[in-house]
Amino acid sequence: MKKIVSFFAAALLGISVIISIPVFTSAETTNSEYSYTIQDLRNLQDFLIVRPTEENLVGKPYDLNADGVWNVFDFCLMKRAILNRQKDTSDILVAYFSQTGNTEKIANHIIDITNADSYVIEAATPYTDEDIQYTNASCRANQEQNDKSARPEISEPIESIEAYDTIFLGYPIWWGEEPRIIDTFLESYDFSDKTVIPFCTSGSSGIGTSERNIGNLVTIGNQLGGRRFSANSNLETVDEWIKSLPLSEKKEETKLKIEVNGYTMTATLADNPSAQALAELINDEPMVLNLNEYGNFEKVGALPQSLPKDEERITTKSGDIMLYQGNQMTIFYGSNTWSYTRLGKIDNVTQSELKEIFGDGNVTVTLSLSEGL
């Protein structure tokens, strides 16, 4: 299990001059058995740019290549060690906000049971005890809960949730609902292909209102029924709940191959009748489509036949593949809000890369099912 935080050291890796600073002790500080953490990476970065560190670094095993100095080479080796350890990552994330520790306790039970990764949602401006005094009508939490548009800023947002299929989302119940910082978290990421499972802690209030709020706020691939826990719920209680959930092994995904302008990309098709119909349509032979430029944010073209549609109002993101009016396919390299049926999403391509691949004007794309997937 690991705590997920953003890597913020890219600028350090880009420097052209190698910083070499003597280590606090000899090369004996190297330790092949040491398990480096993100905090170690932050410590070494701060040390190299001569910024005060949060910890005493005396005796830290940061001379990874045993050359008697701490420098950017050691930083790179440390980062590689952390990434290598994280390759076998869980596909479950427990993301939670906990002000008094009750929700954190339940979150830790879930993490222990599922071996999930964890991310703590923390406010950029931390809440004080006075901020959550519900008897004070003018306290911060009262003001936020009374304002549906309030979105408290999150400290150190998780960089991406792309690697996760299932997300347990935890929070205390404030004034009968989820805290507004949970809304901030939800609106910051794409949950359209995720399974989201809410859980909450409260003295008496149920989870129903917050579940409805979450489902109405953003598009979620599959929102399972959540659970309210009391502050004294134990590991066995949480384990019993998790065993009751319809969780299954990750399903094999259908991949779409997209060829355009000499580039080949893959996309993960959505799990719905529309995407299944598209896959069946191109199962025997590739489909060639002429897509027109529209609005400086999408390429759109007519399909040879209509597909089943189940339209909903969606704010698209770069890489989204949508069905429009049942008979047109749209590939987005920008954003638009309209009624669409989701067909899939292009894998591992940034917005700038996608714009370069598609270029300006109209394009011809060839669609086929990707072999071996």
C-alpha cells in the first residue's frame, strides 16, 4: 500500500548543471534494503535546492550510487526505485476526507481489507475546531454547507485517478450531506468509467442524501450503494460490508484501434450497448470514416448506420469518443457540453498530442478492433 501524492520534482530533473553536495555521513548511509518514500524524494529535492527540510537528514541513505555525494543522479535513482515499487499497483483507491479521525479509521479498515492505495483529501486551508462548530450559524462549515456552489480548495491534489477501476469515497456527514470539499474532489476528475462506492461516518444521519448528491454532481460509470458507519465500527463490520458488495475481477476491456494521419492509437470502449454495437459493426472488417473539424474542439463524422443511443448531458474531455444523435461519431481534442452517448476514450494521449495527431481540418480515420485485447 502506498500514499498517493503528486510528483512535483520535474523542474529539478530538468536542470542542466549537476549539483554535487557532500553527504552528511560516509557512503555507509546507502542501504539496498531501504524502502524509499515520496517524503524521501521531497527531502532530497529540498536538500539539493538548499531549502530547509522537514526532517533531520543525518544518516539518511540518499547516496544511492555510493560516490560520496548527494546529487541529481541520486535523485533520479530514488525516483526510479519508488516507481519500480509502484508498478504492481492496486486498481482500488480509497480517497477520503476526515476531520476528526472517525472516517480515517474506517478508511484504514477498507485499505487493510482490500490492499488498496489511499489518498487523503485535505483542505488547502485546514479546518479548525471553530470552523465546524455546527451550533455557530456563521462558522465556516455552516457557510459552505449552505452554499451549494462552495468548492474548498484541496491541498496537494492527487495527480490522476486513471489507474484505478474502483474508488471508495469516504467523508463525515456534515449537516446531512457530504462536505463541499468532496464536491471539489469529484469535479476535479473523470469518473465516467469508474466504480465509485461512498462510505461515511456520522452520529445519526444517513448516507442517502449525500449518495444522491454525488450521483447528480458528476457522471459516474457505476455508483454502488454506500454505507454509513458509526465512530466505533470495527474491522469485522467493515469486512462484512465489503464482502456484500458486487465487486468482481477486472473485466477484459475491448480495445478500439484508431489509425489517422500515419498514427495508430488505441481506445478503451465503454461498457454499454452503443459501444458494443460499434464493436460488432467493425468486428469483421475495419471501418473508414471521414471526420470533419467542428468548433475547434472535435472531429465529427457520419457512421454507416445508426447505433443504440442513451444520451445524457456530458462535459467532454480530450480523448473522449461520443455518439451524437445516434448516427455520428465525435472524437474530442477539446471540451464541450452537450447530450451524447459515451462510446469510449483514447488511451494515454495528452490533449496537445491529440491535436497534433489530428491536425487542422478534416481527416480520414480507420477503426478496427485491436488484436490481442
